[in-house]
Amino acid sequence: MPQNDQLQLGEDANLVALRVAWERTLNALSSRASKPVFDKGLKTVVPLAFEDSAVVLGVPTSFAKFWIEQKFLPIIQELLSDHLGTPVRVSVRLLEEEPDLACGLAADGLGSPAEPVREPRREPADFVLNENYTFDTFVVGQSNRMAHAASCAVAESPGASYNPLFIYGDSGLGKTHLLHAIGNFIRRYHPQTGLIYTTAETFTSDYVAAVSERRTAQFRRRYRSVDVWLVDDIQFLAGKERTKEEFFHTFNALQEVGRQIVLTSDRPPKDLELDVRLSSRFEAGLVVDIAPPELETRMAIIKAKAQKQDLQIPPDVVLYIARLIRSNIRAIEGALLKLHAYATVMQQPVSSAMASDILSRYFEHPQENLITPDAVLRAVAERYGVDVENLRSLSRQARVVLARQVAMYLLRHLTDTSLPAIGKALGGKDHSTVLHAVKKIGKLVLEDAQLADDVAALMRELKKTD
């Protein structure tokens, strides 16, 4: 029996009971998880609250939260119910709200990255990764958190987590960054792992050359003997019938023996102009999207990239750039390079006047409230067959609740509207209600194909009418 099972003066009896139950649950889990995962992951969990059959556990990192929810939540819930003597619902909460900028996991489990293993790499001689694209340099926000977490899981345990992993989103949002980050992590911590990074266009060129030079056997050995296959911009296979057939057989050959495959595209699998055989295989794995970053994430990206360039940039300029460039991280990088060059040549510090003068030549300033709350509410109401006033009401009808939460999710991801302002637009809802809805829909779109289709269609519709 743990020593902390005695109720001290002023302590909450439920919390003490939870601590005791958690100690017993940890003992049971110690035989069900590897030592690194147990020591660096499960042992970092902190019991926070137990009230009305609801248990809250705290974890130090967002990926630890994701990992535990995906891998251990059912068994934790079962064990805690047994030890507490009553059925409980378990939720996991971050101890700190700041997003993790790095993967936060080692090759052997949760925790700090392990020391690199010094073994020869088996990657092809012409294999190239951008060393600047790592998990450390990827800024995590609500719009990309799930894609980042899934990429971390794949990098940690290739072939064991999500296979295939399919990441989609518009150009310039970080898909290629995550592919390279996976490759760089594996190259450092799993150097014995055979890995190829390629684009769909490069795969096509390689295949055409192999056919014309009568070396298809060599081509197939090269692509079908790797442990990890990273393929960028898969949409470019559309219309290339022979290449699609070769890709299909390569995909099958790797998947059948458990090799990890990660794909990126500018659209979800069902919207690709590819064979049903391919899109169905893509959908059989984990499909995650990267949405345009919200204002706070754009500001964090600007600060991080400015710091890397050793560029001093005042807060008002950070906000100006974040409002000027809303949907493309590459464009943000270009804006900072222009400011850096001008400030260096003119030997002047970056100022609001300089930023406005220089960047207005290259970037058209978006109209304020490009996508308005009213436009979002009208689009959502029409798709779900409800009235806009229903969305603003207190109705608990299931269809209305779902539509309202989708509207909150879209307002958060398509506009710069703050949480309190979103709540006000939806009839005076509390900002915590909005945050809950955003997180809930963000999770559900990974699990519910119909909901994912609805959200993607609404996003496309609203972007076209902005």
C-alpha cells in the first residue's frame, strides 16, 4: 500500500483515493509497457481530480497526452474503475498550455531524445533531406497539432504507429517540413533504417528513365527494399497511368511486410484523381490535415523564423506580417528575408514603416474580416439544414449542437476571431465552450469520414466566396 494513502488535514478524500488508485494502476501497467515508455511516459502522469465519476490526469507534453490517449486510455480507465470501485471516465489534460515545439520522444519511447546510434546509414547515395526541417523548428498550433503528433509517432516507431500516414493541406503549410522532420529524426536515431524521401514527380521521372533504359528491376529493388518511404505531393501521379500502376505495386510490396509509408498531398485521398485501389489504401491508415495557421500560430512562426535569421523585429511588425500573410508559411519566410536584406543594406532597424513600405510591394493586404462570422454561420446552417438562429440558441438537439461546434471550429481556423468573439457570435457562449468545441471537432474529423468531408467542403466553399 502506498504511503500517501492516509488522509491528511485539509486534503480532498476523492483526490487521495485517486492517488492510491493511480499507484495501483501504475503497478499493473508496468508489465504492459516497455520500460522507457513506462518510466518516461506513464510515470510522468499526475492525478489531478476525481469527481462525479470523472477522473482528470495531467501530463507534461502534448505528445505524451496524444500517446496515452491513443495507446493506454482504455486500459487506464478499466484499471482505475476497478481500483476506485466505480466506473469512471478518464480525460487527459496538459499540465502546461504551451505547445511543444519538438517531438519530445526518443526512439525507445516517451521522453527526451536518446543519443544517436553510431551505425552506417543504408539510405541511397542520392537521398537528400533538408537539415533545417526538424521537429525542433516546426511551430505547433491548433491547425497542425495532430499532424505533428502523428509524425512524431511514426518517427519514433516506424511501421508500428500509423501505416500509411497521409497528411494533406494547401501548399506552404508544413507538409514537406514534417516529411523531412520524420526523415531527419530517423536518420539520427534509427540510422540503420533504410529510408527514401521522394516526390511523386521524382518517382515518375525515375520510373520513366528505368523503363527507357531497361533497368526496371533495379528501380524496383531500390524502392521496394526500404524500411521507410516518404512521398511528397502524391497528387502529381494523376493522369500518369503506368506510373500509378508501378506506384500501386510498390506501395503494396512495402505495406505487406510492414514498412512505414508517409504520403503528403494538397487534398484528401477521396479527392485525388487516382484509382480507387490507391485512395482506399491511403484511407486505410491515418489521414490528417494541416489547416492554415491561426493568428497566434502565425505570430509564433514569425518570431521563430526571425530569431533564426538573427533579425530583431518589434511586436507590432510581427502582428502586421501575421495579418498580412494568412495562409502560406513560405510567404512568411520570404517576407522576413526581404526585411532582413533591406535592414542590412540600409543599416536600419526593422520598423512598422519599413515593413509596410517594403512588404506592400509584394503582398496584397487582405480585406479585414475576409471570411466573416455571418458567412460561416450561413454556410454551416445551410449544410446541416438548420436556421442560423438555432446555432445561436441554447438548443441541445444533436444536429444543432454538431453544427454549432463545426461553426466554432471553422471560425477558429478560417478567421482571426478570438475565442470570446466566437462565443459572442454564437449567442454569447463562453470561451471555454468554444475551445472545447474546437478541440472536439479537431479530434472527430480524424475519426469520422463524413464529418471530415463536411468540414473540408465548408472550408473550400468559404474560401471560394471570400
